[in-house]
Amino acid sequence: MKTVKEKPILVGADFAGYPLKEAVVEHLIKKGWTVTDIGVK
């Protein structure tokens, strides 16, 4: 089966979404995704 995990993901959030963003980034990394976290903007 083909996957899209070879494609990078860019994530960011405002201050209210920071806790959820951290959980999502951790999950994606564990699943093998390449994640670029631009932090809180």
C-alpha cells in the first residue's frame, strides 16, 4: 500500500492551540512522519 509519509508536514499554532499541537507533533513523529514545527506564531 502506498503511503504519504514521505511528505513533510509543517505545523504551527497560536497560544491557545499549543498543547494540542504538541500532542499532534509527538503522535506524527511516532508514526514516522517528518514534522517541521514552526512553533507558536
